[in-house]
Amino acid sequence: MSKTITIRNTKGIKKLHFTFPERRGVYLLVGPNGTGKTTLLICMDRICNSYAFARGFSHPKNITGYDEYQNATIQYDVDNVCVLFRKKQYKWAPSPWKGNGELLDAFGYTGSIFIKADSKRIDATADEIERGTTQAADPVLVRTLNQIFETSKYDNLKKLKVTHGRGKPSSYFNVIKDGRFYYTEKRFSTGEIAILRLIENVELACNGSLVLLDEAEMALHPRVQVNLLNYLKEKAQEKNLTIFISTHSPTLIKSTNEKDIMLLESDSRGNIEVCTPCYPARALGGIDYEESKIFDYVFFVEDDMARLFLKRMVYRYGTIAPCHSTALTSIIPVGGFCQTANLAVVTNNQLFGHSKVFALVDSDAFDDLDQKPDFTELLNRHREIIKDLSVTPEVKFIEILSSADESLKLNFRNRMHCEIPTILNSVEYRNCSSTNNRKLAKRRFEVFINKCISFSGDSEETVKTDLINMLVDTLPDGDVQHLLGPIFNCH
């Protein structure tokens, strides 16, 4: 079932088209300020809350003669059946008028909870505390607060009931007992109040509800943010909730799977595109990428030849599997298959969040494993990290050049201004010798590079990169998928 919201001409948004995920769970709405995250949450809230627009899109009282929503439309679609809201003089009116509630019900949510991370709570006066009566706090609330904040101080949490006279409802305040004294929630930190309010609402939410959090990380320590996220994931599964969190938090982003991140980006015309799945590193690019230095995949390889080979393979894989094209990768040459494997294992133990670390070592490292005890031990303990690059790059490149078809010969000639057969028949190439197949291939490839430099006039780095890209592009798509498919699809 397709369920969408299309927002037009609202709060600086020319157009934003959002498709709801089919799976219930916790999702992050990320992106720079002004891309419509809060506006989208307000529109989501309207599915179950008829007062959402009146509260979320209020008109400034000090501005007369102008209504910023006069051209705005909010459209809700379920399987191509839609209801459209427009702003009239005093309220938002749906079209069609009849049956719009039934269509919104078709979104399948039993209710919605919209929680903002603010600290606006009524405080209790000293006199009220003296005449109020304390009650035991909900044990679930106590346990959850202690878990999220990694403390035991909420063992002393109580509910303070304050009556206001006949016919008036009582007020309830959260208080903590400290010795003979109580202090109210007004003295809690902003983060504590936000989390307390959130937990109370989530615990009361009906199964199948829509929960919307605007900047849930506000005033929270990074570790508390992770604990909160884990709590919400548990509750989403337990109560079949769909939870959307608007956030700028690098901690939350780095702790979330790319399938659960929705990046809102604005184009030059004011249209907002929703990119999902979105790898954390791309999401952080608009927030603090320069500070976070976070990569989705970190690959350790043996040398620069392997780095250039893998870099082009990753590029090709992105064209074959576009859902992974937003992944940010770091490819680091180390200098030996055993050292490469070991550094990957150490780094994997140190990295935080969802960065995935692999050692992609040349194929010849897997030959004669009986003669390589240190590498074999690492391999046996960390097969999920240590992978076969599938080729020994120099050997593979010489094979391709030696059996080049007419298409490759033409591309080589146009780019390098020389002929492949000319180099193969040159004295320098024929004089290369070694009993080690890899060393022989490496020497021959160096001849190719030097000849190309002399004919093209380009630098060694440019020639090597262009030549390797050209050779990798001759490999079948199946080879690319065989190498990188299992890596990019592992979770």
C-alpha cells in the first residue's frame, strides 16, 4: 500500500513529496535547517490529530493583511486516493469534505503523539508541595529513566498530587526526594524533562501509533542519546510503533542503519528531495562531516595498486546497485597482507557506530596458508572482516593488457597516445623477469606506466589512475557484484 504526503508552498517549501515506509520502526529525518523536517512532522501529526495544522501552522498575531499559508496545500494519498487541505480564512479545509477522515484512517495509525523537546512545565510552589500528597511513581518510568541516564537517582522519583479546590482537576508533578526535601521537575535539566515527558507518552501510546519527536537529542549527552534510541527501538517493536525523529545529532545518525535514515535536501528551486536509504556519512556531510570523519565502510588493502583497483570497483558497484551509491568509503593501503588484516581487526574494535571495517587482501595471500600461521590464525578468528580482493591487481592487469580486444586497444590509444602491442614488444617489457608471478607482473606493469607517462606527458598519478580505471571497466558486472555485493549487503 502506497502512503504519501505532498507539501506545496508551505514554510519555504516549494514541494516535498514523502513516502511512508512500509515497515514499522524508528526513522531519522535529517538535513540542514530549512529543509522542512518540522513541517513534515506537523503534516504527519494531522493524520490522526485534527488540530495539528491549527497548532503547528499558527499565524503570527503581529502581522496583518498577509497569510503565509494562502497558497499552501497539503495532500495525503493512499493508493492514489487523496484528500487535499488548503488554508481558508480561518482554518484548513479538506477536499473532498466528505470521507476525508476515512482516507486518513487508511494510513493505518491508531493515534499520533507529537513531542517537542522543551521544558515548559508548570512548577509547584512551596505551599503546594507542603499540602500536596506524594504517590509512588510508575516503576516502568523509574526503571527506564535510570537505564537511559545510567543512574539510580530516579529510584527516589515520586508523583506529587496537588488539588486546586472543588470542581478543578488536580495537578501532578514529578518530584525527587533528596533527604527530607523534595525538588520538582522544574529543577530537572531540560534533557531530563524532555526524556521524562517522552517516556510517559510512549508508555501510554496505543499499539500501532505514530510517534513524532522534534529534536529529541536536545540537551542530551551522546551516550544518553544512544540509550534513548535503543529504548525507542525496543518500544517500536513491542508496540508496533512508527517513530520519526527530526535530528541534527551526529551520535544518533552514526548509530542508525542507512535504511532508517531519510535525508531532506533542498534544490535551487526550493523543492525538497527525500534521499533514502541514506548512509550516515552522507547525512553528516551537511552537519559536521568535517569534524566527525565518519565513513560507512573502511577498507584496508595492501598497497596503492589495490587501493586504485578497489576505488574503481566501488564506483562501478554504485552504478550497478544505486541503493548503495551514497555510501562513503575510505580505502587505506597498509603494506602487507598480514599487517593489513591485523590493522583492520584492531580498527574494527575501536570504531564507533555503524562503520563497517574490512581487510581486502590480494588473492595470493590465500595461497599456501599452512606457511602463513599468523595470517591463518587471524583469518580463522575474523573471517567476517578479512576478505579476498578476488584478484592480485598487477597480475590481473597484465592479463587484461596481454589479451586486449579492439575496444580496449582503441581506448588505450586515445588516452595514452601509444599502442598496447608496441609496449608488449618493447625491450624493456621483454626484459622483465622473475620467478615470482606477482613480482613479474608488477615489473611489467611499471613498464606500462612509464611508457604511458612518456607518450602522454601526464603525471605518474594521473596515468596510473586512468589506466587502472580503464582496465577495471573491462571486468564483467558479475565480478564486481561477486566481490562487493556480500560486503555492502552485510548487516
